[in-house]
Amino acid sequence: MTGQRSHFAPVVLAGLATAGLGAVAAAKPWFTAALDAQQRLGVREADRSADMPLALALALVVLAAWGVALVGRTAARRVVLGIAALASAGLVACVVVAPTSLPDQVRDQIGGDRGSFGVDPSGWYVVAAIASVLGLVVVVMGWLLAPRWPTMSSRYDAPATRRTREAADETSLWKALDEGRDPTGDPTGDPMDPGTP
């Protein structure tokens, strides 16, 4: 159990960190036009850069999946981490596609009468690229290790689930009494032996 717990916390924390960083980076502009003062005249600031909304949506899916994996049971963890792996792969694909699509988007927004100017990747694009690759690695690790991770105690179950379990326990107590066994005694003992007072 100690070995299971030893890799549970680092993997989940790494997953939350990379997903959170990826979400923040995906919400920022990835490519920005390098305009001089003359070229900036009449150009809105929003038109000088481009981001990728799909990347933000995928990063939020990964972040939510890690939240479920933190508190879920084994089957739920495997499902949500499988979804997170697909979303992480999509985020990596966004990073790969961005240099071929976003610079053209910035040029179209600014217009062709501004002369020659460059469109450069921002620091947030670099952060998103690193976070997406690391995030995919961590999600795959989580998916592989999830069956051996500890689960939360049943005391954290929803009240309805807890009541069902308590009702089943009460039924087993009455069944033991009907069979002549003491439910508070040694379960391996003789049912007809009253035990010692």
C-alpha cells in the first residue's frame, strides 16, 4: 500500500499542474504580429495576435478529468483518464498545427496593406507546447497506474450509498441471529456454542 500511495500523489499533482498550466497558456495569445509604430496605427490590439480556443477547451477537459481521478474509484479513473489522454493528444495536435495556421490568421486580421511584418510565437505558446507534451506523458502514466491507486474511504460516499450499505449490514446481522450465530462473536466459532460470558 505504501508503494501505491508513493506514486499516487506525485502523478496526480503533476497532472493537475500540467493541465492547469496548459489551460492558462491556452487562454493567452500564441502568435503576435511584430509591428512597428507606423504599422500599428489603426490596428486594434486584439487583431495583432491569435489564440486557439480549441486548445483551451481541451486543456479544461484534461483539468476536469484529473479532478475526477483524484476522488474517483478505479473504473471511473480509467475512463476519465482515457478521455484525458485523447484530449491531451488533441492539445498536442493544436500545438503542432498552430505555427501553420495562426500566423496567417494574424496577417488576415491586420490586412495586406501594412507592408512586411513578422508574426512570432509568444512565450505562452512555448509554455503551452511544453505543458501539453508533459501533460500527455503524465496522463498516460496515470492511466497505467490507476488500478493500483488507493481509493477514498466509504465514509466519503454519497448519503444514499452509505444508507444502502448500512441497510445491507443490518440485514446480515438479523440473518446471523436467525441462524443462531452471535454476530458480535467469533464468526468461525460453533453457532450452538453460547460462548463464555
